[in-house]
Amino acid sequence: MKGLFIRSAWVIVCSILTIMGAGWGIKYDWPDFVHVDYGFPVKWATHTLITFTGPSDRWMVEPTMLLIDIAIWQTILIIGIIVLELKIFKK
């Protein structure tokens, strides 16, 4: 029963981290190029707000990088589950 709770907690924590990692935005406020990059650890989208010529509303999305970003987080989840299983069954 304790093992099920620990595994469930780990899955919930990793799911939250995956969503936060995919949606993490960092704003770069440069004088001629204001933009927001999304994704951690892999940048998968850029929302351009201001360019040298004036205001802008341009999105550049790379779906492959989004899949890689989510795959990294899911790999962490799987490795964590394997470690938990080895510790729980070892007892």
C-alpha cells in the first residue's frame, strides 16, 4: 500500500513538472527584439512581441522540439519509477 502511494505521488509530481517544463516561458527584453521562449530544458516555441520595425505577434513553434522536451520529462518519470520499484521490491 505504501509503495502504491509513493508511485502515485511520483507520477503526479512528474506530470506537474512536465506541464511546467513545457509551459515555462522566459521573456527576453532586448531593445530591438522582445520575445518569450517557451520550454525547459528544450526551447520549442518563441513568441515575438516587438521587433526593430515595431510591434509584432509572431509565433514560431517547433513540434519536434516539443516532443523531445516531453520525452525528456517522461524519461525522468520512467527512470524514477524503475528506481522506486527496485527499492520497494528490494525490501
